[in-house]
Amino acid sequence: MANAASHGVSSAGCRLYLITPPRIDPAAFRDHLAAALDAGDVACLQLRLKDAAADDIERAAEALMPVCYAHDVAFILNDDAKLAHALGCDGAHLGQTDGDHEGARALLKDSILGITCHASRHLAMEAGELGADYVAFGAFFPTETKDTVHTAGIDLLEWWSEMMEIPCVAIGGITAANCGPLVRAGADFLAVVGAVWNHPDGPAAGVRAMNAAIAAA
Ligand SMILES: Cc1ncc(COP(=O)(O)OP(=O)(O)O)c(N)n1
Ligand SMILES: Cc1nc(C(=O)O)sc1CCOP(=O)(O)O
Ligand SMILES: [Mg+2]
């Protein structure tokens, strides 16, 4: 079965998975992104613009993709597999209501497909069966980035990583201060928004703090 490692998003140990803030000015954000990626290891960037028109997403992708590629960071688009394919992204991340997962798998071929599985073993098994490259569990902690409904526990990560080879992503309120148990439970990637983009000393400090915490776990 295809997996994220075979597409160049290697999880060799736990790695950082960055997600953009929901609204950005692409030209200004490009500099913040470059600073963040200069600061340390990042596996991928997910462009997650909420309530944005396709044209705006395309403009943002054009601004940010070259920065990712210059740093050997995979570029993943949220919510829309067709647009991800059309824009030449490395892959797409789909939630449970973001369209036809099987159609997306077929369309994206060897590109990355990640699927939100909330706190559900059943959804994760389904995602694995259809060929997802990673499954995402969350929310592990309270978050100000998004209104969340589901709460995931450490036991889910332990179970998945013991039973399955498909990489898993942990998301939701993750910070340098609280990520240790997630890493030790087997998370392959920690997906973060606020811990990096809202870090009081800037995004580079956020990446350094997250990577130091991952290494110390
Ligand atoms: C890595 C990762 N995990 C989960 C999500 C959430 O996706 P979804 O449930 O579709 O919610 P939105 O992000 O679209 O609001 C994600 N984006 N990335
Ligand atoms: C986009 C998203 N999805 C979640 C889920 O639980 O599926 S939590 C979340 C927000 C993640 O942002 P932060 O790192 O700032 O908490
Ligand atoms: Mg979505």
C-alpha cells in the first residue's frame, strides 16, 4: 500500500507538519514561511485557507510552493483534491466531508492523500483500506484555531502505531510543552498552526521549539 514515506514525506522518527493560518497575505506570509523553514526540519506544509476563492488559493500556492520546494518540504492542499491536482501540489488533505475519498485517491495517483479520522479507529481503518498515505487524529488538546467537536486520546495513537504501518498525524492544540506524550505514543507527524505562527518570538522560534521538544521526547 502506498504511504507517505513512499511519496517523500518521510516520518523517520516524528516530524513537524506545518499548516498555514486560515487567512494569509501570500506575499507577506512567504517571508514568514521561509524563516520558519530555514529554522529546522519540517516534513510538509498544508495550505489551509478557509473561505477563500479558488483564485486566491491558486495565488497563495504559486507564492508558497517555490519556498517549500527550495527547502525540500512537501506542499499539500487542504479540502480540494481536484484543485491540488490542477495546481501540481504534492498532495491533498481531505476531511470526512471533503468529497469522494476514493475518487481523490484515483485522481491523485502517486501524490499524497491524507484523511482526517477524528478519534475513530473505524474511520482510520477505512482510510487505510482506500489507500490513504496518512491518517490524522485529533483534536488532542483545546485549540483556538478551529472549533473542534472530537477529542482524541493517546491510546488511539498507541493502538494505531502498534497495529498499522500507515503513518499517523496528531493535530489540535499541540505545542512544544504538551507534545512529548504524543511523540512517545508513536505519532509520525505533529501538525501545528498556532505553536509556530503565533509563537511570541516568531515562526522560526516556533519551529525550533517544536523540533527541540520532539527530539527530547
Ligand atoms: C493534518 C490535518 N489533520 C486534520 C485536518 C482537519 O481536516 P478537516 O476535518 O477537513 O477540517 P478543516 O481543516 O478542513 O477545517 C487537517 N486540515 N489537517
Ligand atoms: C485544522 C485542525 N483540525 C483539527 C482536528 O481536530 O481535526 S484541530 C485543527 C487546528 C490545529 O491548529 P492548532 O495547532 O493551532 O491547534
Ligand atoms: Mg477539510
